[in-house]
Amino acid sequence: MVEILSSRLILRPTDYNTTLAFYRDLLGLAIFREYPGGTVFFAGQSLIEVAGHGNSTSTGFSGAIWLQVRDVGVTAEQLRAAGVDITRAAQTEPWGLIEMWIADPDGVQIVLVEVPENHPLRRDLR
């Protein structure tokens, strides 16, 4: 059995500075740490690392980054004001979460999620 102590998502963008500015300036993620050639951001209970080494010519990334927000509507207004394109407007999914989609400069899908008050993720099931 493998014991996982921590994890992070590592992005190797085609344009490091553009992607760095997107996560730092447009999304406003707080910096966890910086090192020569890379920046690691806090993303809720996870970390997103934008690495300037091993640059990619295409993402090849078939997943998504899932970020929970308090209010998707307010978040949409803030992102539009910052110049971020909303690729799919907020809607309530069949599983009860409210999701809105954006993409980073390399096209990596970012799902912004609001958990409604009556959703099972908010209930204490003890």
C-alpha cells in the first residue's frame, strides 16, 4: 500500500509567464512558494505548481482543475472584470453542484464549483 502524504497538480505550460500571470494575477491565487523556474500556488486544500522547466508544446492534459468557490455568480463577475473568458456559464449539475468553466492560457479546463447549502457535501452525516 502506498501512503500519500501530500499532492499537487504540476502544469508545464507553453508560455510560463502568461500562465503564471493567469493564476497569480487573474485568478488571484496565493503563492505557497517560489523557486528558480517555478511557482506553487495554494488552491484550497491542494496546490497548483506552474513549472517553467520542461515546457510543453501542447498540454496533452485531459483532466481539469476543480476549484471550490463560495459564490459562483460573484466569482464570474470578478473574473469577467479581470478579463477572463467564461467558457461555460454557471449551471446546476445533475449531482447538485453549481459549476462554471474557464480555461487557462494552454486550454486546461478549470471547473469553478459552488456547493449549495442543501448539498450532501455540506451536511454532517454523523
